Amino acid sequence: MAFAQKNLTCVDSGGDNSLFLYTTTVDDTTVETPDYFLSAYAQLRVGDWILANVSTGGTREGKAYIVLTSASTGVTIKFQSVS
């Protein structure tokens, strides 16, 4: 399943960063693929956080990501442990 803009919501912003929620039925490996969030590049900034509800092996799981790059030529994110 491709990225769904309607499932990405900015829930808070302050200073230079924002916090987004994203929910999908696709697996975390797909979400972590470079450019998965490309169509949202204008909304995302480097350092923003995305809390995602993803599927891992058929089980729903919450994961936290930080935006590493965000431009019309590419968007990359990285899983961040918050424990």
C-alpha cells in the first residue's frame, strides 16, 4: 500500500519541529523505505517526529521516526527508540 496523505496528521508544532501521527496497515519495512513519505515533503521538515501505527508481521505496533531529509527529491526517516 502506498503512502496515504489523509492518514498523516500534524498534532503539535513548536519552534522548528512538528509531531505527526500516521496510521497504516502496511509493514514497518515499507514505511521505512526512502521516499515513502515523498508526497508529503512540503509538510515535513528535518527533525520532525512521526509516531506511526504500522504492521509488523501482521501485528499492529507503534514506532517513532525522525525525519532525516525532506525535499522534493527525497524524504528519509529513521526509526528512533524512545525507551
